[in-house]
Amino acid sequence: MALEYPEDLKYLDSHEYARLDGDIATIGITAFAVDQLGDIVFLELPDVGSALTKGETFGTVESVKAVEDLNAPISGTVIERNDPMVEAPEQLAEDPYGEGWLLKVKFEDASELDSALSASEYQSQVEGE
Amino acid sequence: MTNHSEEMHPIASLFRSPLYDLYREAQARIVPFSGWEMPVQYSGILPEHRAVREAAGMFDISHMGKFAISGANVIDALQQLVPSDLSHLQPAEAQYTVLLNAQAGIIDDLIVYYQGVDTKGEQRVMLIANAATTIKDREWLLANLPSSLNFQDLSPTKVLLAVQGPQAVSLLQTCVQEDLSQVKRFGHLEGTVLGQPGFLARTGYTGEDGFEVMVDPQTGIDLWRSLLNSGITPCGLGARDTLRLEAAMALYGQDIDETTTPLEASLGWLVHLDRKGDFIGRTVLEKQKQFGVARKLVGLQMEGRNIARHDYPVLFNQEKVGVVTSGTLSPTLGKAIALAYVPTHLAKTGQDLDIEIRQKAYRAIVVKRPFYKSTAIPIL
């Protein structure tokens, strides 16, 4: 199965992505991460209003076998959480870049993403794994 | 994401089953496990789990320890090493039991298959044990069994295939000459598999009906292909773990080890103090039986969605009182389930406890084991 790496996203090597739109970042995990995890059975995300700090853990995703921390690609305040995914995390795999987003965050400093990877950088990194 | 699961460190030379190339053909994801390169999943843990509960799945378990022992009094000799009474085993019957050290700690759990007396008047027994403990078991058995017995380690030379699920027996039957429906649960026979000799036992590690089949490597390869063609789902270690946990079967090295006794591990049903004489570890078990054990392995069900995992603390009144040994989301029940050691006074069914998950406490309740019981297992 060919995995997608949308051009408009910024990627972390720990497999989170951020999509910027004005001062809002949509955060999720990549198709590669979903493929590696296998069946996702649990998702824990912070409440709306919580603060995210770049590089720090903001939540957890679990497959049947693995527990993974989610790392924040950018600092900001959570303005929306994808509760349908928390309720039915198995659906995350179907559309990780669309319906399967995790958080929308209001951020202040877009330059925090300067060190993040482009689509092609991320793709070559994970496909080399 | 940052991984918190236990990772096995790849070591220089890993064993490969004779079926290794077939895993790859079947698109397996392969991981190091107990010194072997093993398939953790093929189509996915959940679909494989469902296949075994609803139809049939097959697992390559060639990595497991396999010992053939024969001699004048094999059963009597083995009686000294296990807490179970083997003297009532009839030919073609088997007993799940444990090897104990002097402290009654579990060296391994295994199945003793009594094959009866051969033409030379010698008793024959097959033992199937865990992969990671094969060398340790062999050393223990050789040190503690009379040297007059003939001991053969078949581990590296045989393929062992577990075919499990409500349709397993009828699908396997097409490859086997003997009538498998006549074999009782825990029964076994030496039969003919695809025209070749094989050992077939109605045992497993999934909580479903099925057989474990031991054959030569080439027959194993042919059997795998035949079963795959008949629609049996290839399954990996991931599904094997969720299936055995729903059936509340202990995993050696995780739920039981040399620091746990069978009475602590809630394996009291295989401790037969009244029915047999001395054995290694008996003194400790007698004391534990008389005065009780301080802790017990119990089944837990989480109230919410959070999943208790191996090594998570068990809390009572905000204090750590025990530890989770195995935990997962039960695919069949849709609930998070776990095995945990807790103080005996907190081990009763219905007891409320908490599990500490990422510094927060989540409610769990002690429930009856097994978590799942098949209705399809025949009581013959």
C-alpha cells in the first residue's frame, strides 16, 4: 500500500503532522504511523483550553500491542478536539490527514515549525527506516 | 510519537522457523521474539483474533520447546518435578502443569502428553514447553531426571502448527487420515498428516477448539499451504496474545515466573497435594496451602476505555498494592482486560481497585476468569 505524504503539512520525525491555516494548526498523526501501529484501540487527548508546548507529550495513542505518546509539533492552546475519534479511534486509520485529525490549536509562533520536516524529507526518512 | 512498549533488542543470530519464507509470502510483519524471528501479525491483530473466535486461524509455534522422553518409568520420574498428579494419565491423555524449583517458583509451564507404553515396555512422553525457556528446561530436566531415560530435544527439528477455532478441526481433517472428531480435549495421537507421520494434540493457547500438529519441516510447509488454501487465516503472536489473555491463560515470563508459585498464580487446580507424594517445591506449597498466599493473580476489567498494561501499578485507597502482568483491549468483549497480582484480601470477584495509567487512577473491578469462554469446545 502506497502511503500518502501531503505537501501542505509539516512533519515531526516522531510521526505527528501540523497543517497551518492562519493562526490555527491542525495536528494529527501520519499515515505511516497509522500503518505501523496497526489497529488503533485507544486515544487520549487534552481538553479544549489546554496548553500545548512544542516537543512535549500532549496525549496517547494505543494499538492492541503498543502505547505511544503524542508529541506537540507547535505550542498553543487547544480550541477544538476531534471527539468522534476519541470515541471510535479505530476510524482514525481511514483518513489520518482528514477526518482523523486530533486537535486544532491556536498558535503564536509559526517559526516553531521551522525545524519540522517537509513532506519529501519525512517520506525519505520513514521509507529509509 | 514515543514508544513505551517493551522492545526486543535484535540479536546477532536469530532462529528462523522452516516456515519463515511462508510468513513473508503471507505479508507478515516479523519481529524478534525469544531469539526467533517471528510473525507478530499478517492481516492485523483484530481480524486474526476474530478469525480464530469465529472460524479458524493457524499459528506457527515451531519456536516452542519439544522434548520426547522414553524409558522404564518416565511418569514416576516426572512426578517428582511437577505439582500435578500424572499417575492417572492414560495413554493419549495430557496434563497442563508446571516445573517447580525448590521454592515452588515456576521454572516453566508445559503440557505433558502421555503416549503410553511401546513394544519394548517403555513409557513415552512428549513435553511441549515455552520457547524462551527451552534451554533452561532441558538443563533442568536432564539434571533432575534419571540418566537411564532416553531424552530427545526435538525443538530445532520439528514444525509445530496450532490450528485453532470453531472450524479448525473440520478444516484440518482434510489433511489428516485419522478421525479427529474422536480425539478428546487434551487428547492426542500419532497419525498421518498429508501421508507423513505427525503428532496431533487437541490442545491450544487460544480458548478455542483446535489442534497442535507436530510434523517434519517439509510436511509443515505442505500443511501450511494446504490449510491456507482451505481458507484458514494465518495468525501472528499479536493475536495469540490477545486470544490467550481473553482465555486467562498465563504467559510465562510475564504472568508467571520463578518468583511466583502456582498457588499465587491461581493455578491451584493443577496442584494435587492430596493425590501424590513428594515433588520439588512441595514443602513451600504445603505451607502456602495451610497459611494462605499473600497475593493472587486475578482477572481485572477496566470500567472505562483506558487500557491497563504490563507493569502498571494496581492501587487501593491511592496506595500501590499490586501490579498488572498482562493487559489489553479484549477484541471479543470490547473492554480492557488484565491479569494482575493483588493482595489476597483484595482478590475477591467484585472488588473495586484502581490502575495507575500515566499518573492517573482508573477504576477496575476483579472479575471471574476466563474473560471469555468458547461455547464451541466439545465436552467429549
